[in-house]
Amino acid sequence: MYLIGLTGGIASGKSTVARRLVRHGAVHIDADHLARVVVEPGMPGLAKISDAFGTAVLLADGSLDRPALGAVVFRDPAARERLNAIVHPEVRALSNALIRDAEAEDPDAIVVYDVPLLVEAGVDHPFDLVVVTLADEQTRVRRMVELRGMEAGEAERRIRSQASDADRLSVADVVIDTGGTLEQTVAQVDALWDQVHAEGEQRTVRGAP
């Protein structure tokens, strides 16, 4: 198995990169999806959030009121840390299980673990490669306004609540510049896939009897 850690700031093009890798044949594990799963009704993560933040972050049916929780944590670093201390361990346990399952199904699988908070959460899976998507803040704000309907001020706050580009670049093995055209981004991803696939074939040859 070859494990790629894919990270980048909000609206930096991670989803575009992940989709292209999946088209090539990669197995995609999405940390954002796992973060939703671990706080579903009946999951321990939701009970811990309710204990920490009160019933005001729950809807009438007992499920998580994401906008209400988001309004708290994106403006309060201490609250965000409390939330992360609850969610990150739950996500890590689930991602570990899914990575093991992918390897058991195909020992030669190329797995892309798409984890926006790789730096913030100190995610330390044994990655073979860490890929960082990069776009300037102005481009990211524009994407969030145009594609997500977010106000510019809120977009800027969300960007600045995350790790800095310098922090992400410090852990990067490969940087995908997504600030240009889609075709330029795709070309970089295709080159990355060729590199990873070639490395996988070399490992297979070296390990052959």
C-alpha cells in the first residue's frame, strides 16, 4: 500500500486533486466525511460535544446543529481546541480502520487520505507522501464567495482560523499549485500520479522473490 496525505487550506483545491487521483484509481478517504460520521446521533463524539458545548448546539431531533457549533468555534480559538480534542481522536480511530481495510483488500492500493487539518491535528499516519494544495488567499476568498455563497469577511476568518501556508509547506513533499487553470492543476496531479505509480512498481520489483 502507498499512503498519500492530502492537505491544504479551505478552498485550496483539495477536492479537485482528490477527484483526479480517484479517476486514476486511488482509494479516497475523506476526513471531513469521517468527522461528520463520528458525530452522528448515537456516536460517542456527539455526546462529548453536547457535554462540552451544551444543548444549544443540538437540533430538536438530537442531531448536531452544525451552523450553531460553527458560529462558536470559528470565533473562539479555545472553543475550537475543545472541539478538536473531541473529534480528532474519533476520526483517527475510524481512518485507521479504513486504511487497514483498503490495504487488506488490495496490498498494492494507493490510498489518498484527504485531511484538511493534517497540520492542526498533528495527524501522524505513516504517510509515504504528503501533498499540499496551495492557492493565494484572494483566490480562496473568491471561491468561497462565488461557489459557497459565503460573505468575504466570514471567508477570511475561516481561512485565518486554520494553519498558515508556511506551516503546511513545512510538511509538504509535493505542492500542487491550484491558483491557475483547472487544466494546469490536473496536469500537476497527473504528473504526481505517474511518479507515485512508478515508485509503486519499483517497490514491487524490489520485493519480488
